[in-house]
Amino acid sequence: MNTAYKTTVGLEIHAELKTRTKMFCNSKNDTDEKEPNVNICPVCMGHPGTLPVINKEAVKHVLKMGVAVGGTLADFTEFDRKNYFYPDIPKAYQISQYKYPLVKDGVLAGVKLTRIHLEEDTAKSSHDDGDDAAGKVGDYSLVDFNRAGLPLMELVTEPVIGSAEEAVRFAKEMQLLLQYLGAGDANMEKGEMRVEANISVSADHSKFGTKVEVKNINSFRAVERAIAYEVDRHIRLLEKGEKVVQETRGWDEVKQVTFSQRLKEESHDYRYFPDPDLPKLYISEIPEFHVDKLKAEIPSLPWEKREHYQKMFELKEDDAEVFVNNIAPGNYFESVIVHFKGDKKLIKLAANYIISDYLGLLKSDSEAAKMGGATALGMAKITPENFAELMQMIGEGKLTSRAAKDLLPLMYKEGGKASSIAEAKGMLQKNDEGELKRIMTEIVAASPKAVADYKGGKIAALQAIVGRGMKETKGSANPELLKKIVTELLG
């Protein structure tokens, strides 16, 4: 990082919201629809004479977002027409919010926010402008209007982010917050969350440099690389004595560079004015939007869980992050540990087995992998109660760690109680010293080289003999008792 220059980044993040219907009509909100132009109607297609109707659930999602970040909820708000022409804007204007956003201010991930407002998404264009393998020339564009009119939340930060890494941290925390609130999946690969970065670089640390916007970045890696590239580009220009042009740029994922798209528009270019077809909203007059009711519907938030896992349960930071960043495993973990009555040893044990073993099983399961690995926890046959019993059996010495790791795949495939399967498979830990001494006497007799190595000073040979005992007992023997027996047998 070049400390001779001041880097300033502000983010504008768009996220599609989870609602049954679109923002201003009754067409289905389905981001998984593959058939083009089926979830459409005269309203979202911009036919003359149609009237939009505000989606109340979308407004509620944004207000809950505002409460979560400690923002100021508007009492009066309205929707505006943002006028510009593009093939994916069927009305030649977009219904958005300008002067009176639903939420102002707030803080997320230590970054101050300017506003959060609500608008409608555009349609989706695809372009074929090159030769294909058969030598045919494309040179055409297609527009899918399924996305046109989906409820779209836009969050704008203050220009206070100082690096590409900080920008990525913020974007990830926003994605998590949307998922925790149930407001949206924010899947960047599907275009459900898009990031725009406003970047400036200045040699004078008391001033901002010329701002350049990079539009529609669709992965966290691209966010980091696009910002880093722009910062480096600005510095190169400034050191050559050239000026940075205020403009809008795109990100080329293949070439890993930004490219110029157009000169930066100002707000007056869009000729905003209040939409005459939509009513003004007075939030205080809508009972279900009362702040106390909104707060009551907000679950534990990512930063609250992060602190809880580390302070209350004493989980390592990396383990806590797995459960915070992946909602399904986090919920499963919490459903397991309610059976431990605050026993931190069992809680940590469960965290370790879920992360290291259970999620590993899901990752290797082809069917679970199709559903996204960790999100397929609900498919597996290990109930939280049965997983908790498995942990308790380890804690009580009824199962060795080795036996537990062998038992878990059986539970995953067959379901059932850990105790029942362990007993049926002969996996319960053996503490019968007489029986174990008989087994180890035979193993020692059959291991002359290991015995000689041990007596010659190679301590590792002792563990090798104990390992053979564990294998013979299918992992059910008490390893400490085996070690004691072998040590006595070898004198």
C-alpha cells in the first residue's frame, strides 16, 4: 500500500429482496427462472396506462435493515422517477427514491452509511457480437424482462473506506446481514447483489481526489481486484503529472482491468421528480412498521453471534467465523449445544466435530454437494439430538475419538441414535483390563521388531504397538489403558 497517497472508497451496493412478487406489480419474483420473459405483466413491461402498486414486504425489509444498522427511519417517504433510456428499462425511467429515502445514516462493520433506499431492478441484457465456432456472426442483443421490476435495495456508504480489503469486509458483512434478516440471499454469482465502488486517490491527505466509479462488480474477489487496480491506475497517472478523468468504468474479469464506459452522470442528468402514480408514505401511520414491532422480528445479528460464540462459548475465532458466515451450520450447532447445559468442553468438542468431520462428509457427498454442501444439513439423517448424544458419549469416555469418527459416517447414512449403533457395531470403548491385556499380549508376541526398537530407545515403536491394538479392537479400546498395558508388558 502506497502511504504517500490517500485512498478513499465509497460503496453503492444493490441487493434484490426476497418477496413473493415484484416491487410494483403482481408478477412472480423468481431469480431462479431460466425461461426468459415468463414472469412479466403490463406493469413491469411499462405498457401505457398501467398503474404501479407498492410492495409492502419490500418496504418492511428495508426498514428492518435500517433498524439493524442503527439508522434513522424516515417518517415521510416517496418514490421518484429516475429518467434515462436504455433497452433494459422498459418505461424509459426507473422508479427509485431520491430526496426522501427510507433510511438515513447508520453504521455497518464500522463503516458509516449515507442512506438505504428502495427501487426496482432493470431487465437483463445479453449480447452476441462475435463469431461463433461455426463461423456465424452474432451482432444482436436480447433482453429478458423477468428481472425488470424486482424489488432492489440500494445501500450507500459514506466515502470513509480506506482500502480494497476493507471494502470487501464491508460487502461480506452486508451480504450476511441480508441473509440473517431473511431480506435476500444476496448471491453474487446470480446477480442478486452487485457492488459499485467510487474510488479516489489524492497526494494531499486533506482532500479527496477525482472520483471514478466502477459499476456492477459481481464477486468479492472482483471487488478487491477492481479497487486495487483503480488505485494503482490513479497513482500511475498522478505520478506522470496527468489528470484522472471523472467517469464510469467497468471491470473486465478476463483481462483483470477496468475500462472506460461513459463520463460520470450527475443527479440532475436523471431529471428526478416524484412519481405521480404512487402515494406518499407516512411510516408512523402504518402499524406494522412501528420500530418496536420491527425490532421484535429481528434475530441475532452476525456481529452479535460472533461475539457470543467467542466470549460465551470460548470458540476460536476461525471456528466462530464458520458458524457466523454459514447460517445452516450455525443453526445446527446451536440446536446441538442446547443439550449440553453450558458445558464448554462439550460445546468446543461439538464445534470441532461439526467443522472438521460433519461438514467434510457433506462436502464429499455428491447429492449434498449439489445442494451447496453446508446448506444441505437438513438432508442428513443425524438429528441435533443424536449428534449431541455422540458428543456426550465421547465426553463420558464411552467412545474413543477414533470410534466416534468411524461412527459419524454410519449415522450420516443410516440415521439413528449414536448409542444404539455403537453397541450394535461393537464400538463402545473397552475398559476391561483383563480382556485388553490378553489382546495386547498376542500383539506384542507378534511384533518382535517393534519390541526390539522400543527396547533400543525408539519411543515411537510403543505407539505403533498401541496403534495395532486400536486397530484390532476397531478403535473401541481405551488408548490410555492400552498404553499402560503395553508399557507393563515390555517392562
